Amino acid sequence: MSSMKSKLKSNIIDNLDEEYYQISTDILSSFPKFRPPLDLFIFKEETTQIQLLKKKGDRMDKDEQERVAELCKEGNIFVARSDHAVYSKHIAKQLDLVLVDENLKEAEIAEIFCYALTDRIAEFMEQPVKAVFTQIYNDLMVLTEYLWEDRNRIKSLVRRLHTDEHSLAKHSYNTGALGLWLFGRMHPGGINRRIYDKAALALFLHDMGMGKIPAFIRDKDKPLTQDERSKVNMHPLLGSKIALKLGLKFDEMQQCVMEHHERLDGSGYPGKIKDVSPLGAICAVADSYSAMISKRPYAEAMEPLAAAKELGQATKAYDAKATKLLLEAVVTNRW
Ligand SMILES: [Fe+2]
Ligand SMILES: [Fe+2]
């Protein structure tokens, strides 16, 4: 392509950016071969316009596949941004694609992470076994790989906290994203990558013991009986056992799983300990806030500001630096 032509093309593509994105060969090759899961568009150089090439689900024979692959290599294959939901769901199944896709915007990537991680955590909570753990582990490592390039990117995940009907998976996403943001803010000097990875795993999976608590107790909309309460209070211990069984023997995991309901004044559970680890204290703040802002079976959702204020006032129970950072971010709406 001549340089003038290529400049013209890139100008046009910039203008089209709001409506379409160019897809990379990695993405194209991840689609089912014979039937694209969404409409494919082609950039026609002669008319300098985007045209529909293949409708969603239309069969492509081998020759067509090769032709589309070639066009894609040249940067001429596009999908509509209005198909973002389909595209996100597709990428969510193979999350490492977000690392190679240069055409997704940060907000779109955050949405994909939110969707994918929440889904994967739900699967893991249902079945906390090695095979399912490996999937959520891989996805969380894609997340830390993505965040490691620019740790500010966590903000766009925090902007997507779930506030609708509570579920264990949504709560886990919220606590993980917010906890990781707090963790970054509390360590402005720098973090070791291995520790960052471990903290991410531990924060997102802090409630893995909850999956073992019968759903009728977890979802109960009335106050728990003493017996039910003591069952729920077992979930940190159950989580710790699951973590060890899965070979997750690092301190960060034990701290988040065991300490997220401990309080600095010794009023928490299960150990009523006061010397909570720094990561355990971060997890506690993230956990409480994420529970408060979502609609739970037994309580309405609180406004973010009211929740952050309440935590900020509980100075004896929660880490003051963490609650201050949280309140500042909520007040200024700057994560
Ligand atoms: Fe918990
Ligand atoms: Fe929790």
C-alpha cells in the first residue's frame, strides 16, 4: 500500500474507531473457524468504507477462511463496537487475548475482566477443586500481567464494582478489585511482582470457605440463629483448609482467608486476634465495604459514601489509613 493510501486509511480508521474495532489475527483465530460468533466487516480501500463481510453464524468455507485471515493480517477486518457484549463474552473465555488485543479500550478491558472473573469465581466457589482453581488462577495471572504494566489500571476495575443483588462471586470480585487498589495505594514505594500476584489471588479468593456453607444459610433474609451463625463463622477456617488442600501455602492467602473478619480491637472472628497482618487488614476493609454497597438478603445496599464514612468512623476496628484512602476516593470519585 502506498504511504498516502495508508495514511488515508489510518485517518478513516481513527474516525471509525467509535463504531468499529479492527481485530487482530490472534482474536480472529480464536473464533470458531467456520462460523464467526459476530458480524465481520471489511474495510474497502476502493471506496474507503466499511462493509459487512460475513454475518454472525454464516458459514465460511476453507478458502473464505484463508481470505479473511489474509485480510485480517493486513488490518482490514473489523467488528462493530455495538457487538461488544458478544465480543467480551468470547474473550472472557480466553482471557489472555486481552493482552494481545491492541484495539480494546481500557474501559472495555475492565468490563471483560469484571465479567470473566466474576464468572470464573462462581465456578470455583461451586467446585473448589484443583481443575477449576487452575482456570481462575490463570485468569488472575492475566489480570496481574495486565496491571503490572500500569498499576493505575486497577481503577477502571474498581469503577465496575457490583452493586446489584449480592452473590458470593460478585462480592469476591468487589473485594479483590478494591483490595488490590488499596494494596497498591498502601505500598506506593513499589511492590514485588510475586507478592502482587499472591495478594491478588488471596484477595479475590478470600471467601473460598463460604462455598461450603449451605446456600439456605448464606441467602437467608432473616437474622441467623446461633447455630447458623456459628456455621458461618467457620468459613475462614474452612477456606484455610481448602487453600492448603489446593497447595496454596503462602502467607498472603492465609492472611486474607483467615483474617478478613478479624478486627483490630479483637472484636472479630474466628480468632478474635488484634495483631492482624497488613494484608488481612486491607482485605477486611475491602470485604466490609463491598458487602455494604450491595443488596444483601438481609439488608439493603448502602450508598458508597455512607458505607465509606461508617468504616472511617470505626477507627478501633479497621485500619485507619486504608479507610481514609477509601473515603477520599469515594468523596472525590477519583480512584
Ligand atoms: Fe468472609
Ligand atoms: Fe468476604
